[in-house]
Amino acid sequence: MLGTKKTPNRYAKRVTRVEPPSLDEAIAAAQGLTGDIECQIEIASQLMGMPEDEVRPVVLKSAAQPRRPERAPFADRILDRREGAKVIVVERRRPRLAVR
């Protein structure tokens, strides 16, 4: 009798919702994992739970598009054509400790 403890009902009614990724998300994840097209098709189809024949055209289409390298949004402002790239140094100042 002393060892049994009931949990409140509000904890018992929690439900976790599981959603599969969208096709674009699955393809982006597969491209991040490997560069091989066939492996990307297999990974994306397993993530989506779809047959490989349905995923293949979309993966091939996204692989054919040229990728632009991602740049920092402020990189254009830092770059000056005459001087080249400017160097920015960020230092953290430590608080002074009182010695007794």
C-alpha cells in the first residue's frame, strides 16, 4: 500500500505527435550525409517511407541544380574591393577579481 503512488491524470494524457519529414527535408538530410546520388535516393526514401522510384526524380532534379556556397550575411559589408577582406577581432573582457 505504501509503495503505490498514482500519477496525476494530466501526465497520463500526454501524446507525442510524430511527423515524417517533408520530401525536401529528407533530400537535404540525405545530401548532407553523402555525395553519392544513389545513396541519397535510398536515404531519402527510407526517411519518407516512400518507394525509391517516387523519390528518384526529385533527388536527381535537386542534384542537377547548381549549389551556391553559403556566405555570412555581413560578409558583403566587410569586404572592400580596394583593401581586400578586413579582419575583425572580438575579444572577451574578463571581470576583475578583487584580491583580499
